[in-house]
Amino acid sequence: MMQALTVDPSGMRYRADYLRPLPLPGQALIRLLVGGICTTDLEVVKGYAGFQGVLGHEFAGLVVECEDEQWIGRRVVGGINLGCGRCAVCLSEGPEHCPDRTVLGIIGHEGAFADYLTLPVANLLAVPDELPDEAAVFVEPLAAALRIREQIVVRPSDQVAVVGPGRLGTLIAQVLALSGTQVIVLGRRRESLELIEQLGLAADLVDGPVDRSFDLVVEATGNEAGLAHSLRLLRPQGTLVLKSTFAGRATVDLSRIVVDEIRIVGSRCGPFAPALRLLGSGAIRVQEMIEGQYRLQDGADAFEHASRPGVRKILLRP
Ligand SMILES: [Zn+2]
Ligand SMILES: [Zn+2]
């Protein structure tokens, strides 16, 4: 038996008596060291993806059982998509777009907010000794931010805006600023921009900058108003990256997209190894983003805290 934070149609629950997962062949059993709550988890609790079971996909853990003994005792992070491993998508690009995939704590695979979780060994990456657990746990959202740089060319001379100064927006802005690119983070409230400025990035209220002045706008709010702001800011032939999953449906001015030939790019999961390297080198700052740490048994408080507006990262420990 183990502790776990689970979700079912009645909502989120702390369970002290949840069945410990059994690793399948090729999988490792991992003991949770620290987990991170992200907006996707809040959506899952609200019913997104209709998931039931253990919540959570952002984690750093310790391998306790594995056929391949070299992993035992190692600190790891892990890719959250579990592909079938046989289809054309899995064999060419990897599991992220496998039609039969499961996703840790989101689709069909028990998540990380428990004493133990399982993942295929192929998904694991060892955490360098000098990188603390509470930095390593940022690898998944940082990889998601890096995904943008795999999809589009961001020129050092581009004017870039990130709409939404939240947890993901803060990582995206840091990632896009790495090549000297001028990046501004836009939010609706002054207080929400404090951390951004503390990290040395430019910030402004969303209605501050001039319309149609940006080459690239990243939408990281997940709400309709944020999407409207993002479109307004783009120059003709600019690129809009949609980085947060919209829980509902959004109304968009499609004629603006056609007339101004706006390019829209959806963006989801990204590469873990470069994200770990950036965390290790200190090029991306995450310590400042941690706002609170809770025990699993106080999961309800942790989720309540994580859902307050403008809140930074909330971590969970067993
Ligand atoms: Zn996440
Ligand atoms: Zn597949």
C-alpha cells in the first residue's frame, strides 16, 4: 500500500491505502522524491481528458526496482508519454504522437503524486548529482518550453512577446531570451509581473505594447482573452504559438489570420535532455519560481494554493 493523490468523477482525494503499481517488463519502479503541480493537473481535476487514477506528471524520483540493475538507486526524471513502441510514429519520431499512447497522470497511466510510480526505462534520464531534486522537477515544463525552439526559428533580432506570466510563461520567456532575443512578458496584473522582472526579463501590462509590433507571440494563458491579446500584438505574417491547452473552446477572429497571413503553431511536449542541461548550467532559473512545498497528505491544500491567480510553482513531497 502507498499514499497517493487520486482523481475520480467526485474530485481529488488523498488515499493512504492505494495499491502500489507493478512495473511491467521494461519498466522501472520509481520512488517519488518531489512532484510539481502544473495547470494541466488542475484541468485534470476538473475533468480534462476524463482521467481517473493517480494525478501528476512532473517529478524527480529514485529508481528502486528495475530489470536493468544499473538504474537502481539512481535519481531520475522521465518523459511522460508512453508509446506503443511499434507503430510508425513511435519508430520514427517517438511516443509523443503515438495514437495508442498513454500519458503519466493524464491518459491511462497512473501518475507521479504517490509514493511510487512506474515508467518505461526508455523514458528515464539520470539527474546529475549536483542538480537538486527541486530544480530537476522543472524538467518537464522546461522541455515543453524548449519545444518551441524545435518547431520554429527564433531569430536573435525578433521581437517576441509571451502573453501570460504564469509558471509556463516564465520558463518560455527565459528559453526564448537565451539567444539575446528581445522578449517581453505580458500580464493583466502588475503583481503577476514581479517575478519576471526579478529574473531580469522585460514585463508590461498586456494592453501596454503597440498592436501589430511582434514577430512572434506565445500564448501561455489558456484563456480566450489571452488569445485575443496575442492576435492583436502580432505583425502581419507573424507567428502565433499556442502553448497552453484550452479547457473549453475559444472564439477566434479567423479573418485576421487569413488577411495578415498569421502562422499558428500548436506546441506541447519537448526534449528532456537539453532541458536537464540548461537546469544544470543554471542558464534557466527555477529556484525563484518555487512558492510552496506540501506533503502528499496535504494535497488538497497544495492544489488549492496552486490554483490561486498568479501563483508560482507548488511542489509535493511524500
Ligand atoms: Zn506539466
Ligand atoms: Zn506507437
